Amino acid sequence: MLVLAGLIGLSGCSAATLPPGLAANASSGPAALEKSPGTGMTAGNYIKHVVLIIQENRSFDNLFAGFPGAESQLSGYMHTGQLVNLQPLPFEQLYIDHYYEDARTDYDGGKMDGFDLNPSLHGPVGALAYSYVQRSQVRPYWYFAKHYVLADHMFPTMMGPSFTAHLTLIAGTADLNPALSEVDVPKALPWGCDAPPGTTTDTLSSAGVETSAVSQPPCFDQFNTMADTLDAAHVTWKYYAPPLDVSGGATWTSFDAIQSVRYGPDWSTKIVVPSTEIFKDVAKGRLPKVTWIIPDALWSDHPDDGTPYGPSWVGDIVNAIGTSKLWKSTAIVVVWDDWGGWYDDLPPPQLDFRGLGLRVPCLIISPYVRAHVSHTQYEFGSILHFMEDVFSLPSLGSVADGYTDARAASLVDTFDFTIKPRPYQSVTTQYPASWFLQQQPSYKPVDDE
């Protein structure tokens, strides 16, 4: 944790120049890329595996401030009207609240000036929310952004924290009905059907009113998920998740909140614990068609966990796939689940009463992409739409019923299947895959907000 005292007075880098540590070896800018005709129809001819790696709690500006060709700012306004320059803070920064109401405060009707009001363990976070991580601490992410695709307009489905973010990454919605959505987090851990009896969650009405009056348990049967679609089409899938207790009974996975998965056959066959099993499956060439991967709490990018392991964790997974026979038929997407309370300059479009939420980074890595920054407006439903494109699957449901994959632009527009598959060159990581395979699970939740 960082102590706020003595750190509030921020000054230094100019908004017109790259901050220290970002300029060296930076990309010279996005390469020209034309959309290939018919990519939505042909993706499945080239891509046989879609891997989604989910990290935690970073805004786009917090990780990629100053990235050449990306839409970002190196300064931002606080609620007082004061303009402050973004300053470097260690990767293991500090905890900032990031609930639904915090997101609305940060957004402030599109002015993006309320981040200093976010609560922290020491009171309002102040100017510390206007920070970036030095490139030297996240080199694997910058490497992938430079050599593959950095999407600089990726928005979560909803305003708010991790629970609903992870739900929308498997379902494209968290709606209980078209006028009422799940919001924020369950009142007890573990999240989902394994929560203690009586655990409830808050809901958000189409009028924008958050309430606990509905008393919704965090065990849902109100909406479809990709499990339903993939199972119906006999498309193989796995969700690699960290355990929450030694017995293995509690697992940090969004599918724990889906009744049909938690109490059905998928739970024992497709929810894989611990998440390090991904390395073993890749080595044996048995990667399923669709994969979600969640880190152990100590390997996540959650700012207050106090570890530098997250970038190596992601880099090692990509290296494992990239150096295997699976590379030429795989698309890897790396996304951060929410903004974590950190400043971001780009106002999220408000498409419905839930959001979109505040912008997060997204990397798209494949032998069929050219190195560039994509400015396409994406949302979490775009990732599911891409899975549907690749495997010729229907949408989860209608836009009227709250499903966002039907409206979202597919990630397929970043691909060019007319090019020769690009060979993979490994990224250097501080901690190799062998190090992660030797670690014992922390049994901590990846996120509790």
C-alpha cells in the first residue's frame, strides 16, 4: 500500500510529451490496416481457438498513457477544475473504491473529472487517481500492444466493479429482466451459488436507481450464457479459475453464479482448477475451442495485492500458446475487467441504463493481425460476438432483452486473413511459466469488489 501523505502534490510531465519511461523503444505508430472483406464469414476457416485472458482493475490511461497512436491523455481534470499531470506510481499501487456510484461520479455526465473523489483506505484518493504505471513494470503488455493490436476504445458493458464485469464476459448481460440489472457485488464471499444462505445483491433499475430491496441471490437463471450456446453447438470450452479454499469447493469463477453450470455437468468437466492447468493443456495440445483464464489473486493486476506477477502471468500464457502448434489457429484476447478507480480521459458512450462502463485496455494477439491501434468502439459483448463469428453461433439473445453481443462490433475487424500467418516471437518475462507452476494457490479472491 502507498501512504497518501506527501504524495498528493503531483507535478512533472507535460501533457504534450511522453512521461519518463514511456518514450524509449515506443512504437512509431499504428500500421495501416484495411478491413478484409467478409472477415465475419471467414474467421472460422483460420481461427480454431479463442482464448480470453482476464486481468483486473486498470483503466486504459493507467496502463497505456502516451502509447503512440492511441487516444489517451497525460493530464486530467479533478472535480475542482484543477488540471493535473498524470504521474508514475509503482505497479503495486493502492486500493481505490470502484463501485457503480464511483463510476458515475468519475464519469460526471461525460466530464470525466470525478476520479479524485473516489474513496480509498485513507479517505478520498485525490490526485493519486491520476496516475500511470511505468512501462518498465508492464513490458509484456507494451510488447504485445506494439507487435499486435491495442484496442483503445474497449468499454465494459456496465458501470461498476468486477462481479458484473465477469458476468458480462460470459453472458453479455447481467439483466434480471429488460428493466432491471444486477449491479455491484454480492454481500458475502464466495460470489455465486456457493455464497452463504441469505446472501443478496443490489439491483439497478432502468431509471438508474440502485436498490437492495429486490434481495436477489447471486445465483442466476434469468439470462443465457455462452455455456448454453457452446454446449448446444458442441463447441468445447473451459474456464480456468483459482480455488478459494483447500477443499476445492469454492472457486472464483463467474460461472459459479449460473445455476445451470454450478449444478450441472459442466461444473466438474469444464471449470478447471487451478488456473495454472492452462500450461499443461497447451503443452499437451488439448486447448479447447473457447477458453477463459482467471489468475490467482497474487498474479492479478489488482493494484493493492502488492505483487508484480501479473504481466509475467499473461506473457507466459501467450508464450506457451505462441510457441506451440496451436499458434497458427488461435486468437488471444487480453482484457481488464474494470477501471479500478483510475483516471481515464475518454467518456464512455451511454448505450443503455447500465452503461457502457469506463474504458479498459484490450490486446488482441494472433498470427492474423497486423500491428496497429484499433479505434473501433468495442464493448465486452464484442468479445462474445467474435466467438460467435468464429464458430458460427447465434447471438445469446436480442438487444431488447439486454444482450449486448447482438449490438456490439465484433473484434473480427482487427483481423486480416489475407496475410501469411505471422510467426510468434516470445516476449521476455520476469517470472517464467515454471515459476507459476511451482506456486501454491493463495486461496484469496481475485477481487472482492
